[in-house]
Amino acid sequence: MSTSGDGIIADSHRKNIVLFVTTLGSFLTPFMGSSINVALPNIGKEFNMNALLLSWIPTSYLLAAAMSLVPIGRVADMLGRRKVFFAGVTIFSIFSFLCGISNNASFLLGFRVIQGIGGAMIFGTSVAILTEAFPLHERGRALGINVAGVYLGLSLGPFIGGFLTHNFGWRTIFFLNTIIGILMLIMIIFSLKMEGKISTIGDFDYTGTLIYSPALFFFMYGLSLLPGFPGLILLIIGFILIWLFIRWESRVIKPLLNIHLFKANPAFLFSNLAALINYSATSAVSFLLSLYLQYLKGLPPQKAGLILIAQPITMTIFSPFAGRLSDKVQPGIIASTGMGLTSGGLLLLSFLNKDTGVDLIITYLVILGFGFALFSSPNTNAVMSSVEMAHYGVASSTLATMRLLGQMSSMGFVMLIFSLLLGRVKITPEIYPSFMHSLKISFYIFTGLCILGIFASLRRGRIERK
């Protein structure tokens, strides 16, 4: 009797260790992104960067991560998800330190690219590791806590990033991430058991990778060059390569991305599509508001960070609740409700002007955060519960890719609007009216996207849990 009890306790202990380590990994990468957003004006001033080049500091990280995520998910399924997770934390930590000691914009952007690959190895495997460790009736709760870790990183990022930037300089943000990464590595070594030999890399789809990664690069870089002719050419090349990738993956025996998962599984298809739309509509909000609060409202980084914390801290509070609820209620219903609330929050933000009060801005961010909390955990549960265990790695990396493609698209929309309305100039008082016009147009577009996302979310149908 006691042996059985000891076994249950030991199993529970192992699951809690997995939950803690993966949640810390889920905290680390968004913390990096949200904390550096607050520091962008200071980085731009030190390296003399214009608004468009400045936007490449977050975008270079996202692009590198998106280009590598699906290949990483396939490698993780073949060699071991925990091994890839450990390697990702190592790379992320090393290149966080190198970003912190960069002495020009080129080095910073280059190191951000490799940091992004390390980040992809972390969040491309963490959900798969977690899903494998928890049974169906506990999965929503575990994923809710994991998603709360993401939002906690988003919550603390602006506050801590603003505090560090204001008092010690923007470089200390990267150094703090290095320290967190090192602590994670110590915990992984002593508490997370690595897999034995699973398979070899011999069946890896190299051709698919060579098509997929450049396709995303051409698409995103082309978007940043619009409305110029080179941007249009690169976008066309990107679309052609995406078409070739889909054709190739439909025919190859052991594909990089199992296209049939999308064709034969509407829940998987529409849950991923809903995630793509939702992140496309929300990811650039903190970037835009960080510039708005510091330039238009004249607030220091620390105070801007305190205001921006309202959205992610609301997500952190309500995500575990939404995750637990999705274990009992069809996740699509909860996620669609969340998408609707997110649309409302974005619409309210489109009415911002130079005189909007801070209390109103915080209220809008709370609405946006509550909507996103209701969407994200149930949607993640829907994706991971709609596939067999053998596909957890690819499903996790596909969902993470949707998130990154959404984040890239969100930044891409902003970069395109900046290109059209601001040009390659620094943000100075003379162009504040144009900047506000860009802000409003961005939020109009994001609101429209989110409304479309409600229909995509509703189309997924009933989730038959695997």
C-alpha cells in the first residue's frame, strides 16, 4: 500500500519538476522580448538608429526563431525534446551575454538572431515536454500554469526592463537574462532526466528545411522593404517558396511538417489559424505603446514599463483559471470568447490621442489582457489535445511557429505603416502627428484581424481529445 502511495508521490514530484522547469523556460523568452521593448528608445539613441532599423531589434529575434522552429520540433521528436530544450537554454544564455556587450547595432542584431534560435529551441519543446508529462484530465491546468509563466515574463519584463534601463542601462537586461539562463541550466542538470537514444537524424527532411527557412526570411524581409519594388519581389519569392514547401511536404515520406495533420484534423488546423491571427493582432501592441508613452506622453522607461505591465499581469492571473476551465468545457468556446474581448480592447486602443489619461490606457490594457488570457490557454489545450503523442513535438513547434509568425506579421504591419507614413527617420516632435496616425491605423487593422479570428476559432468544432 505504501509502495503504491510512494509511487504516486514520486510521479507527482516528477510532474511538478517538469512543470516548474518548462514554465521557467516559458517565462524566459517573453521576459526578454517585453523587457527590451521598453529599452528601444535608449538603444536607438546610443547606436543612432532610425525607427525602422530600431524595429529590427525585436524582429530579428522573431524571424530567426520562426525560421528554425519547425525544423527544431522535428529534431526534438527524433533526438529527444529535453536534450533540445537544454541546448536551447545554453545557446540563449551565451548570446544574451554577447548582446549585452555589443558595441554597435550590427553586432547586436547578429547576436539577436542566434539568441532567437536558442529561444526557439526552448519554447518549441517546452509545451511538448509538458503535454507528454501530464494526462488529459490534468493537461489544461498544467498548460494554464505554463501560459501564466509566459504572461508573468511579459508582466515583469516592462517593469524590470524599465527599472534596469533607467538606473543601470539597457545592457543589464541582457545580463539578467544570462543569469536566469545559467540558473535554469543548473536546475535542468540536477532535476530533469534526459532521454536515451530515440532515433538518428538520418531521416531528417533537409530539403524541406532548405525551402522553409528561406521562405520565411524572404517573406518577412520583403514586408519590411515595402512599398518599394525590391520588397514586392522578395514577397513574391517568399510566397513561391511557401507553395513549393507545401507541395514537397505533401509528397515526402517523412516530412518536416506533417501537412496531413492540417488536412485531416480541422481542430488542429483552425486552432493554429486562430493562434496565428490572434498573435498577428496583438504582438505589436507593447512596441507601439512603449514608443507612444515615452515619446508622446514624455514618460521615462520605468513609468512606461509600469503602465504596460497591466496587460500581461491580467493574463498571468486569469490564464490558469482559463486552462482549468478548458479541461471541463470545450476549449473552442472559451477561446472564441477571449478573441471577442481582445477585439474590443484593440478597438478601444484605436481611440488613443496625446491627451488620453493613463487610467484609461491601463483599463484598455486590462480588457485586452483578460481577452488574451481566455484565448491562449484553452487554444493551446485544443491544439495539443487534438493530436497523438507521436506528433507532440511537431504540434508544439507548429503552435509556437504560429505565435512567432503572428508576432512577425504584427511587427511587419507596423514596419510597413512606418515605411509609408514616417519613412526612415527618427521619431522627433515634428513627426508626432504622423506617428499618432500610424498608431491609429495599426490598431484599426489589428481590430479587424481579431474579428476575423473569432470566426476561425469557432470553425474548429468539437475537440476530440487524443
